[in-house]
Amino acid sequence: MKPSVLNHRGKKRSTKRMVLAAAASALSVTIASSAAAADQSGELRFPSEITLPNDAIAGDLGYQPEGIAVRGATAYVGSFADGTVVTADLRTGQSRVLVEADGDPALGVEVTDRFVLVAGALSGEIRVYDRRSGHELAVYKVTDRGLVNDITVIAGTAYFTDSQRAVLYRLPLDRAELEAPTEIPLAGDFKLASPGPGVFNSNGIVAQDGHTVIVAQTTSPDGAGSALYAVDVATGHATRINITGGAIRGADGLVLKGNMLSVVQYDANSIAQLRLSTNGSEAEYRGTVTNDSVAVPTTADYGPGGALYNVNSRFGTLPSDSVSYEIVRIGR
């Protein structure tokens, strides 16, 4: 299907409540209690949890985070409720609305020097915003029958997964003007799992090198839990990565640092740690990391000091403003 572009006038907007200016005094207390502090050794420690602003979302829906991307000491978090994107200062815990409600869900979020990229779930949209102002730059309708889920960027090009179709979407970002995305059909070892409750196909994605991405399949067609694939973005050819020493389950977001691959396991409340082989064809399961504050994590990213930050999506809990949704630091 040929993608279409919608501008501001071509898309219906939903209303939302802004963070109340009258709450400034209460907010300052929250910030003070959450701000980075030095421990007894003098090492600067950032807040271990940051509560996301339910009052940034219209109605009694709660923030419902799903995607997170970290740039410096700033986290960008999208809302599954209505597409709002907030920034959170990882040093102070202060958050603010960057992208106004789109009216449709936001799943994966990725950030570049210029852009905030959003995967639009069942809306079938890819959305592009200015990173500094939050202004909408483009909305692309890429599918009527898919679920646009997660994002990674390689050498000026963004790649998006679809959890219901055997494709990736390619969006060049290094041109003078944005161009419409194109499809990359997935081939090789990748096969769609049969539809059913809780079945997700391509989910998390992360760049492995200049021409390969790793894609997580939450439900593999052989029924053996989750699977990982190395995908050549030039051809779409997917090679299943052999995992030894353990198994992953409920695979969602992916983060890669050197040869250590972190796999967010939403139904295990943990992040699996795998060591990739030199050629990327195998991954050795090295265990999991988590803490007591993790509650249905979906995506993660590295932040200051090498700590992992994940969002608590709390899927399975009836969403409302009485539910607390957080960014949680794991590690340092």
C-alpha cells in the first residue's frame, strides 16, 4: 500500500488537559524529592523512579506509557492512551508535554538530533515531530491492517516494525525534505505466527551495524516462546539467531550496547541479558536484571552512567488516573 501524508488540517485532534500551572508548588515538592542526590561516597545518583503525568492525558485514562528513548539526561516517553509525548529530566524527575495529543496511540518512540519519531500502533501511522518544539512535521499512513510498533535508526534512516505483517517500514531522514516510507518485505527465516490472543510478531528492533537490524518476535511460529532475527535491511532477509543457555519470553523492546543485547520481557517483569557472538548469529543467555519497581515493562534505553531505564506500562491493569505509571532505573 502506498503511504499517504496527512497534515494538521487532515487529522482530527482530541482534546487533553495540560499540566496545571496552579500545581506548580506541588510539582516543586515532587521535583525536590526526586532530584539527583549524592550518596555517602559523593557519587551523583539520579532518581530511581519518575512518575509520569496522568494529568497530561484527557479523561480518566492514566498516562499508559509504552515507548521510551533517552537522549543525554532526557527521556522521551509516548502515551498509548492518546499519542502524547512527554520529556522527563532524569536528573530531577521533572516532566513536561512536548508533543500534544494526536488522538491515536503512541507505541515505539525514537529520537534523533532533529526528530522525535513515533510508531502509531493500529492507526497504521508513522509520525514525525520536531525534537525541540514538538511540532508535527509529517504523518504517514503506511497500513490499514497492521500494527506499527517499534523503531530504530541506522545511518540517517529509520526502520519500523509491524506486529501483524511480515514487513519493515523504511523512512529516510537525511534528505532535505522528508519522503514517504517504503516497505521491506521480510524473508528468509521469518514467518508470521498464527493470529490469536496475545500474539505479536515483529516487535522490538535495534540496529546491529550499518546494514543489519535485530528484530524480536514476541510469539514465534514454532511455539517455542520468543525469537530474535538478524535482518539485512537492504534485502529483508532474516536469519534466526540461535539462543543458547536459556530462553527469552514476552520479548518486546531491544537495546544493544557493544555485544550485550538487552531484551525487555514484559510478561516476566525483567530484562534478559544476552551476549551476541562476533558474527551475530548466536546469542548466549546470561540472565536477567530487574528490581521490585518493575511492573510490565515494554521498552528500555540506556541513560546517564550506563543505567537502563524502562517504562512500566502495567498492561493488564485497568488504566485510570489512580494507576501510577513510571520510568524505572535499573542498575547504577
